[in-house]
Amino acid sequence: MTTADFWEQRYASTQVWSGRVNQTLAEVARGLVVGSALDLGCGEGGDAIWLARAGWQVTAVDISTNALERGRAAAEAARVPSGRIEWVAADLASWRPAGTYDLVSACFLQSPVSLPRTEILRRAATAVAPGGSLLIISHAEMPPWANDHHHEHADFLGPAEEVAALGLDSRDWDVVLAEVRERDAVGPDGASARLKDSVVRARRARND
Ligand SMILES: C[S@@+](CC[C@H](N)C(=O)[O-])C[C@H]1O[C@@H](n2cnc3c(N)ncnc32)[C@H](O)[C@@H]1O
């Protein structure tokens, strides 16, 4: 099964995620100057919609058109001004950002099917504008509702491993956050669990 087929099927019939913003993303974004944002693997758009409502100009990319359709509908329902979110259906394995962004985020960009995650994140770092932030939030360990396929493909990196994998040049980047945060969550099938998130934020130096 291809990556696109897997995710299209995953999103085919019912809403998968809560539709709410990831709390850590909201906390970080509240401390930033509003500008342009790139949301990698945006899913059904919970983060993109929250950012857009907070005034960000958002480019939201996902491989699943089903997920993007749900995101578009949710944005309309939330009265997000038209044009505030550009929804892009693309495989991040080959997609190249056209410009630079004040915030590039990847929230739970993890997949039980093939995903060149490190390559995507390294490329995404090059799309962070001077003074901008790269924010990566991910499962530091497998959520209980993930199936065994996750063992084969998904990367569950702690913050230090994530930072090392990014290979950021310390002359150009400051890692301002690299920690594990715990939170209570409810999975797609209604089961509750306490999860460990790896949170990494790196800030790119300004040009001046
Ligand atoms: C675990 S979900 C996270 C969704 C969302 N960011 C969130 O926090 O709820 C991972 C997302 O990455 C997307 N994805 C996986 N592989 C991808 C790829 N190669 N290119 C683009 N999107 C991809 C999936 O379609 C899915 O929406």
C-alpha cells in the first residue's frame, strides 16, 4: 500500500483527530510575532485553523485530500477569512517549499507507512525565515492505540535525538526548547492515555 493510499483510507469515512489545536503549538505560537506559517502534515487542519484565526497566513500541507477537504470545511465553519489558509495536497517526500516562513511546524508528522521524516524536517528547516522558528512536536514513544506497523516505520525520537537528527548549524540556529512534555489524551477509538511528547523549537538567527 502506498503512503497516499494508507492516509486516504485512514481519513476516508470519519473524522480522525479532535479538530482542536495541539496545546503546545498554541503555547509556542502565542509567544511569537504573527506572520507566515507552514504546517507540515496538517491532517484535518486543527493547528492551521487555530493559527489562521490568530492572524497567521498559513500554508497547510498533507498527502491526504480527504483530510484537507475536512480541514477546508472546518475552516469555513470557523469563519476563517478566505485565503488565510492555502491547503496543499502533496507528498512531503518530494514537495519543496516555495518561500520562507516565520513558523514551520510539524506536529506528529509520524507514520506507520514509509515517511522520510528526517529528510523532510531538514528541508523544512531551510524554509524558516531569518528570526523564525522551527517547531517539532512528536510522540516520544508509541501511543497505546498505534498498531504494530508503527514499529516498522515510525520514528519515536526523544528531543535530544530529534535535535541531533536535524543537524542544525549552531552558527545559524538556537535550540530554545528541547524537552518531553506529558499530557492526557484520548485516541481515535476513544481510549484514554497519558502520552509523552517530544517538543523541539529552534530559532533561526536574524540576518542583521
Ligand atoms: C499523525 S497525523 C498528524 C496530523 C496533524 N498534524 C495533527 O497533529 O493532528 C500525520 C499526518 O501526516 C500526513 N502525512 C504522512 N505522510 C505524509 C507525506 N509523505 N506527505 C504529506 N503528508 C503526510 C498524514 O496524512 C497525516 O495527516
